[in-house]
Amino acid sequence: MEKLSPLQVERLKYQPKLPASLSNGINSLELVEGSATQSVRDQEQISELFKNTYGKPVVTFKSTGSSSASDVRNVGVILSGGQAPGGHNVIAGLYDALKSANSQNKLYGFLGGPSGIIDGKYIEFTDEFMDKYRNTGGFDIIGSGRTKLETEDQFQESLKVCKKLNISAVVIIGGDDSNTNAALLAEWFVKNNTGIQVIGCPKTIDGDLKNEQIEISFGFDTATKTYAELIGNIQRDANSAKKYWHFIKIMGRSASHVALEAALQTQPNITLISEEVEEKRMSLESIVNYMTDIIVRRANAGKNFGIAVVPEGLIEFIPEMKSMISNLNDIMAELESDPLFVNSTSTREKFDIVEKRLDENNAKVYNSLPALIKAQLLADRDPHGNVQVSKIETEKLLIEMISTKLNELKSEGSYSGKFSAQSHFFGYEGRCAFPSNFDADYCYSLGYNAFALINFGMTGYLSSVRNLTAPASEWVAGGIPLTMMMNMEKRHGEMKPVIQKALVKLDGPVFKQLEENREDWAMNDRYLFPGAIQYFGPSSVCDITTRTLQLERAKQLINA
């Protein structure tokens, strides 16, 4: 018999809450259509590429007093991309709604991500199997993967598998790239009269898949609470020992939502936001000077300790680093076939070869970096031949450069403090945590709602549950067309339709909250210690959602 921890046992018993409209029964719903929609940008190009699925209305559900019979349907589900807490509950909600609609319905899970539907690798869900994964973290129920669904051959193979299993709808649980693929697959299925629907669900701990209809992507709540607990623990340690500066890099490559939310939950001394760095065109030197100034002023106040939070993708938002990395990506493709570079056993020689190939300004930037970072920039490329930015230890780069700067100030007599630093990277720690009550409820609702969309024949839609700062019973269930979120962007040299990433808005209420408190938090130790995620107890503690969602919702209500 499988051994479970006490928390596992209790979480398996938790019954997620649903919006009132959905809780009255999957066969007792009415679909309400809004007005036609258009893409966020590039309307002409997007409408041309999605002739069969563009311009559909936003839809919502409301409960009716009557109940109607549901046809027998087989549905396939795919987990795509990186893990996010709550994915299992999306599938649980989908499964429960499907079985509630008609006990003859079947749910198939494609194994290992999108490749599963292409290769025909799947399992059929049963009650016993599903019950082992309710309210748990991770994607291990069927596994995930990063295969893109975008070519004619992939679509044809997917169709064959769906026909074999008599599948009439596919649910893709993923982030912006995965749901872009969902939109492409939905369009192809309609264009070829297959009769197969495609519904997406918004997943990413990065928090960059959102708009007015998608208030938050699932997993963001749990992941940021997990990181905030860890940061709070370190802050308590720093405040006790009073001898270390802790530099904490936190997951989120393209957007800084995670770093910003974790900062609002814990109130560290320094928080860098990538979008601000890019907007103000801050150089690496200016960032180091900004952080050094706070360290010096705290030292003058007798505080040789502190906490700095750094977003994972920071280095790509620093203008001169972005230029240098782009130049480096181009020349590394050439150097990989250069015998002098490939056969060189000297790291110093490789540095010299690279510097000679880089443009003059980029070479200066590269030369100014510590050897550790130079070496990381030359490490294995990603599948597209680019620098793996997530593996660059930005926190260690900052520590080394700040340490050098402080030594200069000490020699000048303008700094007399002590600087000892510790580095941390919080990423995988948050991706598979037990979902918070919020994520457990939200994800279950998203999955349940996805089948409601299927039941009404919708395709090319993203499952949407809104009004999330209210109690779950007041949440609004419905769907938005995937094309509504799209624009054209250059990918690998070609313009392609993609779901637009939502970056931190510097004029928005969330960043403003940080900005207004920065100086106070820098000098006065306003540390908050949120502690572990709470699953049992007062709803004010257990069901509370992110500061990001609360602040954005408050602003919406003011503007309404």
C-alpha cells in the first residue's frame, strides 16, 4: 500500500469550491454571448490566419432551473510546458464535469505533453486513478512536455489519434505558447471539418498570461506564497544574525510578476523589476550603484545585512547586456564549427576568441564581466541556439560587482561597513507545491468550466473564471476566444501569431505599491513573515489571494 504523508491524506479529502453557476450542475447551464471580439493588435493579420475562429464573442454561464441531457463525449487532455500548482485539479474538475454530464463519457490523458497526442500515447482516467491526485501539486498524473503543435504533419497525426479514440474535444492546459498552439489546432480542426473542439486553460506561475477576462493564471498564487515563505524565513534569519546580505533570484524570465508579488508579501530591502530596468534604460553599472548606495547607507546605520530580490530574466532587460547577448547568439553559431574555439582547452583563450568576434561595444561589456558569468554565457545553448539566460547566475554577478565597488569605496574612505553575501535561486521549489486553497478551487473551476464550454460546442476558447477576489460562489464562469489575446511577433526570424505576454505595468497599482514603499523598506526593516501556506482555519487566512490580484481588482472597481 502506498504510504502517504498526513497532509496528503487530508488534501485528498478537500472538496474544491465552485462558482454558483457551475455548482448547480453541468447540465443546468445557459450560455450567454457577449459582443464580437478582436485581437489585441495586428487585427488584419490575425483574422486572416484564423478565418474560422476569429472574432467570436466572450461567453459566460448562468444557471437555469431546468436540466437537459448531454450527449456522450470522449475528451482528451494535455498538460503542456512547465509545471504549475493546481494542474491536477484542472483535470479533476474536467473529469467530474464530464462524468456528471453523462456517465458514459470518457477522459483520456495524453502522456508526456503534446507529443502524447501526436504519438498516440495515452491513458483512460478512472475514478480510482483520479482520486489519487486531487488537490496535489505537480504534473505527474500524465506528465508534461514542450513539443509545439504547429505543423501540418503534427495536426494530421493528432487527428488520427483523436479519431481512433473517438475524441470530440481536446483540452490543452498551458501558458501563452501552449495556448497559441491550442488556437492553431482549433483553427485547423475547424478548417478541415473534423468536428473536434479545442479548449485552453491558463497556466503559468510567471503570471504573464492575463488580461481583463483572465485575471490570473493558475499556479501563480501558490508559487508566490511558497517563495514568500522562503524569503520570509531568510529575512528572519538575516534579522537574527545581522551579518549577511542575501541576494535572491526568483523565477520569471520574461516578466517580473513573481518577484513583485513576493516582494509585496515580504517587504525586502531591495527589489529589482526587469520592466523598470528596461523602461529607464538602466545600465549594469547603474543597477550596481543603486544597490551599493542602499548597502552603504544601511551600513552607516549599523546594518550590515539585508535582502535583495532579483527577477530571473533581469539580465536580458539591461540594454547593453541584451545587445551583447544577441550579438553573442549570432557568433556562437559560427564558433561552434571553428576548430580553434572548439578544440581550445583554455577558458581564457575562449574568452579572447569571443571578444575579438563581438562588436566593439559588446566586447567591452563582455570583457567587464566576472569570469564565472563569461563562462556561463558560453555554456550549452538552448534548442534554438540561444544563451540559456535562466542558467546565468545574475545574483552572483551582482554580488561580485557590488563587492568590487564597495572595496573601491572603502579604499576611498567612504565606506567602513562589512559585506558578506549569500546567493539563492528560488524556482523549482514553487512549481509543484501543494496548491493553495485558492489555486485548488480556481483550477477545479477552470477544468469544470472547460467541459461546460465543450458541452455548448465552443472551440478556440480559453476557460475563464473571473471576479476572483470575491468568495468562490460569486466567481463568474465563461470563456474568451484565444484569438482575442493574440498579436504578431518575430520568432526565429519569422512573424508568427502568438498570445501577447502581460508584463508588469509600471503605471499600474501593483508596481506603484512597491515604488511608494521602496525607500522605507530599504532603510527600515519592515520584513513580513508570511509563513507556510495555510489550508485549514479562518477563510481570511486560508483563502486569501495574491496582493497583485487584490490591488488590480481594487483599481478596477475604482475605475468602474
